[in-house]
Amino acid sequence: MKIKKEYLILGVVIAALAAYLYQRSSDRTHYTLPTLPALAAADITQVQISGGGKTQTLVRRDGRWVTDPQGFPADPKRVKEMLETLAGLQLTALVAESKNYALYELDPDHAVTVKAWQGDQLKRDIDVGKAAPSFRHTFVKIAGDDRVFHASDNFRFRFESGLDELRDKTVLSFNRQDLQEIRIAQGTASATLTRTPPPAETPPAGPPAPAAWQLADGRPADGAAVEMLLGELADLQCESFIDDRDKTAFGPPIYSIGLKGGPTDQTLSIFEPAAQDAPTYPAVSSGSDYPFRLPADQAQRLMKSPDVYVKVGEKKKG
């Protein structure tokens, strides 16, 4: 009888322990995630990013994104990534309620605070921490809520880099197929290259042949050299902008390139660097309202002698 009583007591203890463990597990997994306001990327009109003592504000003006208050054009690709992240923000799990924010880089010294508005309505206000160990989630905190959550995707870098430089650094852009003339000048030397008309016969199916170019006197130009030049110029990006001078403050260029064809003509002018071993060359272009700096190696690749574009073995006619 005594043994049966002990078994009964043991059974009650086991049942109570099981109930406790079940209840504890249930408490851990049953919670409600905050509901974020619906937001489409196309509806966002302002984004503010703060962290590390810096703040960068972007606003949509006349259909394009610019920095505020400077009004500099912002990098469209990077802005698009930010807007899509903010619009698609999805909380997936509760991570912690302990307020040990440093563990997730959500403390004031490390968090990146991101706010997004639709008109005058604040639609997103979050602190962005580090990526989760899986690198498939990011630790975040929502304004007005002390808890830490997982958000889908690894996206801190998209906002962290935005604190330093979001200006669009593209200073020259064109469609190669539209080009009809290239003018190159270096000191007293110059060359004008014109696109030759395509052959009358229709070429066989396949990728189009590279454009053929010739010099003003009819000699064929070195097609490979021309294609290398256009490859360097297409969607040309600068290293940084020169904001303390305007485009007329540099005197005569040491090298200039003019492109004709398409909706508008394009120009690039490169100026003498501050010193012989300077890391950058000042330059201006038709594609930028501001003077800018090109890395020295990039500028030197562009500044080839006009003679380089003469096809090897070709003599001047006449």
C-alpha cells in the first residue's frame, strides 16, 4: 500500500511538472507582433537616417530624390533599395524583452535610426541593429516598443552606408548607339572621329557588329581604342564633388572630350591636378551641375593621345 501511495505522489509531481513546462513554453511562443502601417515604396516622400552623430535626410522633389537641405541628386539605385526595404519591412519573431540593447547593436552608440514619411504622416520609425547570426534577419526595435524583434532580410548596410554619402556620383551618361561624333583635344593635338554609315546589306542574324569610326580625313579609326574610351566614359562616376567652386573656376582644360548624338551633346573637361602626384584630377561635365574629382588612374586612362585612335599602319591621306 505504501508503494502505491509513493507511485501516486510521483505521478502527481510528474503531471504538475509537465503542466508547468507546457505553460512556460506556451508563454514563450504566444505573443503578438506589432502591426506596421501599410506603406508602398512609391508613396514614401521623405527618409531620415541617423546614427553615429550624423543625420542624412532625403526628400522626393519633382519626381526625383535629393539630399536635404543641400538639394544634391541622390543615388537612384541606393534610394530604391532603401525604399523597398522600408515598404517591405516585416517583423518575424520576438527576440528579447530584457532591454540589453548593446547585445544587438541597438544601443544609442550603435543603432541606426530610420524614419520614413508619406506626406506629413510618419509611417516608419525604427532602430536598426546588427544582422542576426543567420544573416537572413536584422535585429530591430520599433519606436514606442521596448522589445527587440527579428525583421526579414539583412539590410542594416543599406542605411548605414547612407550616412556617409548618398549623392549620385554619375557625371556622364549616354547611349552608345546614339553617338555620331567624338571630339578629343589635348593641348594643340586633336582628333575628330565620326561614325561610318552601316553597310547597305543586311548582316546575318546575331549580335550587331561594333560601330565603325573614321577620322576627319577619311582614315579608319582604331575601333578597339574607341570602344575602350566609350567603355570608360559610359556612366562615368566621380570620386567626390567640389562644392566650394563653380564650374568656371578652373581655367583651360588639359584634356577634353565631346560627344555628339542623341538628345543632347555631352562634354567632359579634365584640368591640371593640384600637384604632379595628386590622387585626383578636377573635372567638369555636361552631366553634372557641380565640379568633381576623378581618381588619378581613371583620369590618366581617359587622357590618351589623340594619335592612339589612328588605326595602326594608316597614313594620312592627301
